[in-house]
Amino acid sequence: MQSSHAPSAVSIVFDEANLVADAGLVPLVGLAERVGLPELVAGRVRIEQAANSAGANAAAKVMSLVAAMCTGADSIDDADRLRVGAAARLFEEVRAPSTLGSFLRAFTHGHNRQLHSVHREVLARLAAHTLLLPGVDKVAFVDVDPTHRRVYGHAKQGAEVGRLKGQRTLHPILATLSTPLARPVVAAVRLRRGKAADARGAGPFTAEALAAARQAGASGTVVMRADSQFYNADVVAACRRAGARFSVTVRMNPHVAAAIGRIPEEAWTAIHYPDAFVDPDTGELVSDAEVAETEYTAFTSRKKAEHITARLIVRRVRRLNTEEAAGQGELFPAWRYHPIFTDSPFAMLQAEHQHRGHAVIEQVIADGKNSALAHLPSGSFQANAAWLTLWAIAHNLLRAAGALAGTFHAKATTATIRTHLIHVPARLARTARKLVLHLPQRWPWQHALTDLFGATHPPPAR
């Protein structure tokens, strides 16, 4: 590819009033309105109107922020993208970035709880109106994981040097909901201080994520998956109370090692993974392993009523002997053990395979860090907490839009959905009292965009 003209023969002029930068926002905003996002915000998010009216018309401000995030906004100023060209003829009540910043800074902890309620209800309605979560009534997975977002400036509330040495961070925790047929959506989010322990508040958070999953239609088997930092009695108890199963990685300790040592050698089943995966301890690619299981009682240091007896499924991988003498084999094989504590109803090999699927939550975290979570833009902790929840709503809207656009986009990343379906330039025209968006010829994903538009803007009934 090369330029068709000499550089001196090309110039730019910003004078076209009929262009739309993101025509894909039309069906996306239509989808948000169809599931009642503005009405939910107006009815549940009640911010006192101060002298500067920061809390007035919360629905318009939330819609502006969510729409901006759907275009990839990672700062409040990016919302100005919604006010360029002919966008004002397509969308009403788009708020300026200064107004949106004042609105976010008006949030308190109670207002964020109200916004969480909106997020859960919107997810439930999206699941009911689209093929967002096919098979959720049969088998669903709730994955819980923390992450850190580096922030700058000593005025950031809650920013502390935590796990990332030398870096000031905030410490969100996320829960996703997925099925064997669907990519994950965000079921719950919370923002925490940078030094907060990974498992801080994990029990109540898990309970809320499982409630959101049930609200979204997960009426069958629900399995909560997590890494070893969430191996504690409160998390497991929350799963039991919610009627869900758990599958949690266990750190090696003398009790676990003793349980593994009691597994007879003939109980180990050799398996081969068609798709090699990365060993979390060594970074090596693993394609062969052995799996066995035994009964195990956890949390025995607590009172007897809180003891949990379930399955301990163990994967062992042969440890490479880099010091093996030339021409000599190893006398005794050495193994690395990866135990999982679970009450999964599935067969051993299936349960072990499903647990490794917990890594899918990393894709959601990566999606967020490549868009709205590239920054947590405010100095106010509660404003950033609201920003995090609004990102979750935007993420789920994009996933639902992808599901409406067809099979390919149902599995695509949110970055791909934005590129193919949202960032579509258009020229706005009016004909026969209707607005017409003239899109580029030979747009590679025009059929997917047509399907999405048709699902959110059906023709009038005759």
C-alpha cells in the first residue's frame, strides 16, 4: 500500500457537517434503550441535585458515558467524540465532558450500589432479549479474579503501592459469567484500595456475582471458578448458600500434600492435551499430564460446622530434570502437582478441563485495559468506582451487539466489535422525512451490521 498522491497535493479541512464518526452507535444506543437502561438509571440512581445540578438527569449522563466507552473512550474528555459532525441530529441530550466529570464526582458509595443494581438488571434483560448467553439455563460458569490498574498522581483516592512494587494502583475485583457456548460477560465489579488483599470481601462479592448469574437466567448448574487466593471458607460457603458449585485452585500445604500422597499410583490417569497450555509455575508449554482425585476435608482449623468435604482433583506434570547426566535416565520421576478443590458434579477429566477454562476471565480484563480501563480517570475513589461499573455495562452491551450481529462477532473481542460494527463512518441525509445513513461501499462487515441494525430498528408494522 502506498500514497496515490504526492504529500503536497493532499490537504485536510474540518468542515463537513453531515458526517458521523461512529454510525454503529445508532443500533447500540437503540439496544440500550430497548432493554430500558435510561429508565433504570432514572428510577434507581438518585443523586441529590446540588447547586451545580451535578445529579440532574442521571439517565442522559450515564447514556453519554456508556456510549463513549463503547467507542473506546478511556478518559472523560473522550466523550467529546459523541458531539462531532452530524451526531447531534442522531442523538439527543449528549452531555459535555465537564458535565460528565461533575456527575461522576457526585457519586457516593450508596450511589454506586444503586448503579450496581442497574448493571445487574441490564445484564438480565440483555440475556433475555438476545443470544448473549446460549445454554445459560443448563451450565454456567462464574469466574472471579482481581486485577491491578496503575494510576498516577498522589491525589488519587485509594491509590497505594501494593503487589506491583513501586507502582501506585487501584485494585478492582471482577466476576464474569459465561457458558460453554458463549464468551464471558461481566456479572459484578468492585473497586478496592491498592493495598487491599486479593480475597478482601470475596465472600459477599461471590454471593452477589452468583445472584447476578441467577438473575441473568442461570437456572441450571452454576460453577464458581477461582484461583488459590479465593480458597477460603467464606467463598465456598457463599457458593453453598447460593446453590452453586465451586472449583478453586489450592496452594500446596502439608495437609494437601498428605492427601495427594495417599493417592495410589494406579489411580493416576494419563491425558494428552490437544492444545498445549502454559504451566503457571514454570511458563513451560504442557501437553501431557496425569490426573487423579481423592476426598479432602478443607478448613479444618475452623469450627466443625464450617468444615467442607469435597473432591480434590490433582493434575501432575513431570518436572524436567535439567541436571540429568548424559546417557542416564532419571531414577525417580519428579512431579509438579496442581490441586483443585471442587464439588463439581462432572466427571474427573471434564471437571479438570473446565477449571482450566477459568483463564477466560483474563480476556475480559485485557478487553477492559485496552479500552475504558486503560485509566481510572478521576481523583475521586467513588467516581472511579462508578466508571468501573459503567465500563461493565458498556462491555455487556458490546457483547450483546456482537451476538445480534452473527456467529463471528458473538465470539469476537470487544476491540474487534468496535472496529467492525461501531467505528463505521457515515454521511447523514434526510429523505421522505427519514434519516438515512450512507455507509462506505464494500464495507467488509456490512451483513453483520445490517443484522445488528435490523434487530434494534425493525421496520414499522404495516
